[in-house]
Amino acid sequence: MRVSLKDVAAHAGVSIKTVSNVVNDYQHVTPAMRARVQRSIDALGYRPNLTARHLRKGRTGIIALALPELGNPYFAELAAAVIDSAAEHDYIVLLDHTGGRREQELLVSQGFRARVIDGLILSPIELETEDLRDRAENVPLVLLGERAYDLPCDHIAIDNVAAARAAVRHLVAVGCREVAFLGARRGRSEPAQLRVRGWREELAAAGLAADDGLVAATDGWGHADGEAAMIRLLDSGRRPDAVFAYNDPMAIGAMRVLHARGVRVPEDIAVVGFDDVVEGRFGAVSLTSVSPDKAAIGRLAVESVLARLGGGAVEPRRIRAGYRLAVRESTLGRAGEGRGGPVTGTDG
């Protein structure tokens, strides 16, 4: 049988109200009383009824998380960070996959699950400001990603321009002078535009040319896209001494082509990715990558939803999460050859 508050109270020799105060972390409980009740909770194996607790507050205990690409390891790791953070607040996460399609993003943002969720964390690709401004539902909305929206909601992202500049600065520091960019996605894509901008700005700051002939546009950002972009670049006759890829899957695809063609990484071409996903750390050549603080992004997103539910954080906030440059073998060999040693990374 399920252990109740009444059972714990009887075991501890206190009132049910006292047990409730301890379970709900009411601050005006003496340390001695809290310890006494906690011993009974542990002895009986009491577990609070979270559903009932949320319902008493008029809530469901569910936060929705809508992401564009669950097959992308970055979004999978980000989802894990959100789920872990939500669990710390006794919330569960309802995961939606939008595929980056406008119709699905509209469906999610307009509240088709509003009756079963307390808040929505959304990473949009195709939605416009007007789409989100006209939301019919009033559940708290927190945005992730780099698209800019003029909306009364919290928006969490890293500084993509600064992060891209850090990646290119590292490549220049280890001796690279012709840095290609893979993943300038065809059509609108603000993250890609921001990273290309950072690439251009840092090359200019180093007195180097930002050669458009070294920019490879793609339709997607997967392994195959990186592979195809690298093939096109090499077949064009261009031979950069470094590649900065939009993300890690593209960088890994590019490295596969370089290996197949006998091009050494990093001795002939250094490679840097973006997102620092797990698979990049375990290849034959581990990948240097811009590492967003995914744990912080997940925590900030959940805390932003809960702050809105609690009536706090009334003014919308643009929240910058941190990042660092995780330097590994795909560039480290060049740095180890009398060029100033490895770079430990820069926090955003």
C-alpha cells in the first residue's frame, strides 16, 4: 500500500501539517523537526504524490519541449539537459518533434497541447514574430536558438558571432591562413548567417581575406551534407588549410572525405566543428568544437518557465548562455608544433 502523509506523521509523532511543511520545504521548520520527519520519510519509503501536488496549484506538472531535429545529436543532448533540469523541480517533459516545419511549429506554438502543459520551450526554425505574437494560449513560452523575435517572452541563446570568432581565432593562432566555412545554408538561416559573420569578422581582424570561394552552402546540416560540401570544395581545386563547419555532424562528414583522400587532419587541414556532441570526441581524430553550455541552456529554460508560472520575471529577457572552445586532436597537432601550444578554450 502507498505510504501516506498520515503514516509518516504517526511514525514521527507529529501532525500531518508538520509533515506537509517538511515535504513542501516550508522554510519555517526547525532543523531538528525537519530531521525527525525526514527519518520517518526514509524509514517508510514515502514518495510524494506529485500529480496531486501540481493539481492543487492548478497545474499539470508537464512542460512541453519542441525541437526541430531529434536525430541531431545536439538537440538530443539538449533535450536530456531540459529533462534533467525539469526533474529537479518535480516536472516531466513532453517532447515534440517539429522537423523544422512551419505548420508543425505553428501547431505547437498555438497551444494544441495547452490543456495538458504548464509551459512551452520552443526552438523555432520557420516561425515569424507575427506567428508567435498572435498566440491564442497564455501558457508561458520560452524560446531557444538564434532567431531574433521581438516578443514578450524569454529567449535563451549563445552568442553565435562571438563563438564563431573564437573558433576562427584558434585556427589562426595555430597557423592556418585559408579557413573554409562549411554550412552556409541556402535560404534563410539565422544561426548560419551569424556563424558566417563571425568567420568573416575574425578573419578580417587577423588581416586575412574572407574568400567567398571557401564558403560552401548546403541544404542541410547532417553528416552527408558535410561530406558533399567537402567533396565539392576539394573538387573545385581549392585546398584550404582549415575547415570551420557549421556543426559537428558536418565536420565529421568532412573529415571522412579528407581521410578517404589521404589528407591528414590536422597536419594538412585542421577542422573545427560546433556543438561539441559526444560522437565528435571518439573518432579516430577527436574533434575540436565550440561547446555551448547545454546543461545551462536546459536549466535556464526550465527556470524561465517556472519563473513565469510563479509570477516572476515579468519583463522579457534575452539570456546569453555560455560556451567554450573544446580543443582536441583535429587542431591540436598543429598547435603542438611550435605554434604556442594548445588552446584551453574561452567562456562566453
